[in-house]
Amino acid sequence: MNSRTTLVDCHSHIILSDIKSMVASARSKKIDEYSITEHVSQFTELRESIPFGSLHTTGRIFGDLASYKKEFSTIEDAGLLGVKVRMGLEVDFSPRYQARVGEYVNQEEWDVLLCSVHELEDGVDIEKTRKRSPDAIAVRNLWREYFGLQLMALESDFIPFGVLTHPVRLCKGTGRVTGEIDDLLLDLAKTARKHRKALELNGSDLEYAPGLVLKLANACSEAGCRVSLGSDAHYPKDVFRNMPEAMALVERYSLQRI
């Protein structure tokens, strides 16, 4: 008898929808392992002490890590554990504040930690860079800066993370890619493998840049880099978003997923 493929969703949030609804959605979609990974910028202490360049302007703010962790007890009380739920964080990386963020996150033990680059060196949100990319040279320089920061994140030990999330997210801001993108992706994948990290095939990125995610999968295959699958869901309807497409890329390129 053929065994069923394990279904995972390693990246989701609960600031716009409560944890019970998100886990119930994961359970209804027969997901085996589901990770809730809230942004560190949604915690009062960090939000008030760090000038994050990228912030959600709506959604819940957690008073502290303890109150966030307490959320997970409510799904036990509600009998929603038909799916293995992993408790984690999505942790922003920037040279401007990595030490402070690391100090905060490392107070607690986590099932999963994701690392992401949401802003450039000067704090500009990567999804708001369109006005800074009027020509091919500007686009190239933005992609080089963005990938430079992602390489720094992979080489950093500020937190014990296992996955670099949405590596092509800059495209949402620029709307364009550089001709160097294949080389940049391959270098990123090689660096991730060297440091035993995985790169994410992100469900949101598959919505607006499927060709870039395909290039990412190809680079991971060539470099022998592992991948992680995550919907980046903020609402129940988006849990497991585009994960069948991501799983198809895993099979097509013979990738090892975590």
C-alpha cells in the first residue's frame, strides 16, 4: 500500500485571524504538521524599541512572548489537535537591530524559527521599492542589496533559525527582476546549504511570481539545498495556499524538504 505524502505548512500567522480558526482550517485540509510563526514586530517590547522598516498596520499586538505562547493552550482546550501544531516565530533580520531581536527571541525555546528580510539597509520596506527602481541599473542594485542582506542573515547566528523565508519577495516591490537573478539565487542556495539552512517555497510568492519561485527551486536543486513549504497565510482560507504547486516543484526538481 502506498503511503500518503505528508502535508506540511511551515509558515502562517494569527494577527488577523484567531488561532482556533487557523488550526481548524489546517485540520480540515488534512495537514499533518502546521506551524504558526508570528512576526517579531507584532510584540509590544520590540515594536516600541526598534524602528522596523516593515510593519503590519493592522492586526493584534502581543504584550509579550508569554501571552503569545499562552494562545497555543487554547487549541488544546478546544480539542483541535488533530494536526501537529508547531509554535514559532518569523524573525526579521537587519544589521541595524539583529542583536536586540536575537536577545529577545532567544529568551524562549521554539519549535520552529523562520528568518526573513523585509527591509533594505536604510530601513525601506522591500515591498515599497518601486519608486527607487526607475531603470535596469537601479533594479540590479536593489536586488544585489537585498540578496546581500539575505546572505548576511544565512551567515548570522543571531537566532537558531532553520529557514530563510520568501527569498524572492523583493519582486513584489520592484515589479521587475535583474538579469543576474539566476546567479544570485544559486549563490543564495549554496550559502544556505553551507550553513545547513533551508530556503522557502512561499505560497504567497507563488501567487504573483511563480516563475521566480520556479527559478528558486531550480537553484536549490543545483546547489543541493533543502526547501521549506509555507503558505504565509494570515486568514483560514489561505492555509496551505499553493502548497500543492510547491510540492510539485519539490517532485519536479527532486528537492529535499524539511
